[in-house]
Amino acid sequence: MEKQYCTAIVLAAGSGKRMGTKVHKQYLLMGGKPVLYYSLKAFEDSDLIDEIILVTGSGEEAYCREQIIEKYGISKVKKIVSGGAERYDSVWSGLQETKEDGYVFIHDGARPFVDEVIIRRGYECVSADRACVAGMPAKDTVKIADENGFVADTPDRSRVWIVQTPQVFETGLVKEAYRLLMESGHPSVTDDAMVVEQMLHFPIKLFKGSYENIKITTPEDLEIAEVFLKNRY
């Protein structure tokens, strides 16, 4: 089967309020390099990825170009675009720069431990199922709460997954879903799979990411990430 053209949209427009620092989480140093560097490097090194579109906060484009892309030789970044107020605004900004054909990997820049194994699993999954997301089976029992904080339901743990990124789609499919979302008045969505589910009623396949594929959101996450990084290198 002929390889499809693959674009990675890396999202780095978040403010990182929960981190409690003036520096946005994706630019905090981890092992001496910005958190964002690691995900860009993973897509840079993958033979499956043809181009990277980086979505940054407004006014951060020059910093990313000079201090990350040029400094570390990330040559596959073809465009840097400004994100929006919400995650879906940022994804939409990136999607508008993609080609219609092929596959798109949408990834949080604050997840530094995406690697070639995860990227390849995503490619194989999207080739078969057209829309898929990385995730891992939940380790803990999950409770669904009612509006008063009481347990309303306990789902079967064997069927509960914690969703990660990258989330991988046929480019035309996810672009159409996001186009409909942007026309709809912005319903509450928290990831790309929800957009495809709600706008197109299209089934989403889960594929395994990694328990190390964490998102850097709090200071504790950064401490854990430093441990993972030391074990890798």
C-alpha cells in the first residue's frame, strides 16, 4: 500500500494556568530543553511524517522559530500559525494549512514522550479505520459523579480508557468535522475525537499510546517527566 502524506499539527498555544509559572508549560525546560522540543523532535525523526504545522500563542511565533525550530534543526516545520482562545480554535487554525489528502496527527505540544512506536501505531490504525486516538486502559476505578458530588455510576474498568494524543484522522474527514463545528456555535468539546463523533457521528478507534505519554499540566507532572527522561537517555 502506498504511503499517505502525513502532517503533524503540534499544539503549543496553551497558557498553562495550572502550572503556576509565568513561562508557558510547553516552554519550560526539561533536561535542558523546552518541553515542546521533544514532541517536535519525535515527528521530525519519523519517516512517516512529511511536515509539521506548529500552532503557537499569538506573538510567540518568532520565539518558537528562533529558540526551538532553528536552534535544534527541526526542518519539517513548514508553517507556524497562531492559535485561538480555545483548543478547537487552535486545531482549526492548523487544519486550514493542511492538504486535503492524507492523514493528520494532532498532538499536544505538552506531551513530550510521543515516540516512533506510538506514531507508527497511529498510522497503522488510521490506515484501517480512518479516525483513531491514542490512549491507555485506565489503571484506577472510575466513578461518574452527579451534580451533587455523589456517585451516579461506576463504569466497567476493563472498558475505560484514558485518552491521549496524537489523535489521527484522514485529513478530509477531520477538516469537515471541524468546519461543521465552527459553524455550529462551538459546542463543548474537549478533544478532536469528540468533534468527529458529534459532527459526523463517525466511529473512533482506540490504539495504545503509553503510560509515559503524559501531558505536562502541573509541577508534579514536570517532576515525573524528568524521571521518565532520565530513564530514556
